[in-house]
Amino acid sequence: MNTNGVGRLPDYRLAGNAGNRYVWRMADSFHQRVIEVIKQIPRGSVATYGQIAALAGNPRAARQVVRTLHSAAEKEHLPWHRVINWKGKISLKPGRGYEQQKALLKKERIVFDSDDRIDLERYQWPVLF
């Protein structure tokens, strides 16, 4: 049970940006909110799965962000390659999309260190919570 008394939180949709604070209006689902957040990640920046989950209203749903990306990235034309893990690394395995994601990020001038990490202090989408 949660604050609205019916077992689930109300759903919101991104309505705009007010000084790096995102304002939500009613939306269909967490899945749709995740899609809206991912669409906002600018070129040359990255966001983590957990960051996207938090911005979409459920900071504990990073794995659901993965599912949304898997099911909707192509259909929704999402910049899927801009989503990485909290360590600053690509989560996909070599031969399963890793190389494509790294190439797309490099094309956007995102730099990887010798351990194939992205400096989150430099490249993470600067959204204030």
C-alpha cells in the first residue's frame, strides 16, 4: 500500500523542465514515463538505469528500465545507447550490442578510459533531483 491507498503510485508524464527540475503530469504507466525520460537525454551525455528509474518516479526500478529499453528502444526511437550502468560502464556483453553502443557513444564524443568506463562527473546528464 502506498500514499494513494490503492497499492500503486499515481502515474505521471513529463510536462516540462523548470530549472532542471522535471514536472510530471498524469501518464499511462511507469513504462511510458521511462520512455519520456530517455527521450530527454541529450546528445553527448549519458544517464544511468537507476537515474532514469528515479526520474520516472521509482528509484528502485532500474531493472524495469532495462526491460523498457529492450522492448521499446527501436519502436520509440529511443537513444538507448546513452543509458549505462552506475559504474559508468556499458552493461551489454561483447558480441551482444556492446561494440555498437560504444561506437555510438564515441561518435557523440564520449570518452572511455582504459577500463572502458565513462567519467560520470563529466558526461552524466546533469539533472538535479
